[in-house]
Amino acid sequence: MKAKVDQDLCIGAAICISIAPDVFELDNDGKSRVVDQTAGDEEMLREAVDSCPAQAITLVDDDGNQTYP
């Protein structure tokens, strides 16, 4: 399971970074991006997805198919 951030939806609230700081960081545009897919477990990633106010984060499988939410 991998996290994916939709840059068009991201508003840079950075809640995901507070939940999973080793997985996410802000880029030069102030939007979240994934820096290490292996740094978080499924529970942590789901919490980041659920906490995103812009609903910009999804979880996908190895084939890129959305698995959560």
C-alpha cells in the first residue's frame, strides 16, 4: 500500500506531516509530497488520509488502484 498526494487538491495544511513526518514533506510550492513510502505503516497512512482537510491523499496498491478511501 502506497500513499499518493493529489497536488491539485493539496492546500498545504501539513496535517499529514504531523502524523507521518517520515512519509510526507512540503515541497517548494508548499504542498505535501511523499518522500518515503516505506516509513509509515497502514494505520498511520490511513490516519493521514482521514485527517487531510482537502481529501488530497489516497492509498493505492502496487498497480496504482485506489484502495482507501
